[in-house]
Amino acid sequence: PECEFDVAVKLSKSRHEHPDDQDYHKFAIRFPWHLQQRSGRAGRMIKLDTCHSEPILFRPEKRNLIHSYSSVLDTQVMCVALDEILAEKYVAMCGVASQIERLERQSSRPRDFYDFEHGLSGGRPQDKEAFLAVVIIKAERRGLSVRSIAELSASPGIAALNRDWEAFLGDVVADLGDCPSTLKRLEE
């Protein structure tokens, strides 16, 4: 099915939580049905972080382009490895916990926890030792200490994570499980 939609892009600079210059683009995408979302937000915001100096430590992978169009599109694209993305998510989770403890941040970024748990359920990371090494390198670049899942689950930010879970994810994730169950699966 075809429909009209609107896209607006905004470029912002210099994210403070990164040691190097980092840009991020916010794509506001609005489909007709977004006006009826229960959250009351008209449109969906997608944020794309772009960093000029963040090293890519896992080899990029060729992947099939996934689409739901009726026409055949047999195309492969080079992608950042999923394990690299999961390492970034894990370091972000450690960073948010530190910021909440220092009272520098209030939101908990539940998407990182959800994405990380969802990635793990797909059998990742493939090489746990290499994954941990990459997490440590990325955390050191940001001046962060790596925390265990148990430490993240016991941090003061968990109250905020529980508070934000449904509000941030409920209208974009079908069959969203509750936050405590997700944390328990991460600890296993």
C-alpha cells in the first residue's frame, strides 16, 4: 500500500557525552496514522548519530537490504556489525547510569536497554571476548567505567528506566514486555 508522508531533517552539533565532535540528525517522519497515536505525538522521531572519529572495531558486514515493497530489490549494503552497535549500546547504558548518579541527566534511554536485550536474544555477540574488548575500548574513549548488568540493574537510574519504559517504547514496540522482566533476562 502506498501513502503520503512528510520528512523533516535537523542537524545538530557537538554532543557533550562524546569526547570528539559528533553530529546528530533528527528525522521527523509523519505518516497519516501518526496523528492517531495514543501518545499524542504527531510523527515519529528518528535520531541518527554521526561521529567523525569513533573507530569501527568490528569488520563491517554486507547485508541484504530489507524492504516491504512489491518490486524486487536484490541489493546488499555495507553495514556496521551488529556486535559493534551492541557495544555502543552497552557503553551508552553505562554512561547514562553515571550521568544519572551525578544528577546530570534525568531520562534513562530505555531504547538502549531494549535494543541490547533484543540483540542478545538473536544470539549475539558472536565472540564474547572480542565484544568485551570493544566495550572496554569504547568506554575508555569516553572516560567511563564498564559496569556489569547487575550493577546497571541496581543503579539509581533504574527507577527512571521503569518510569520511562512504557512512555518511550510503548507506541513503537509491539508486544513490549515490562522493564523488570527485560532486566532479568539481561542478567541471565
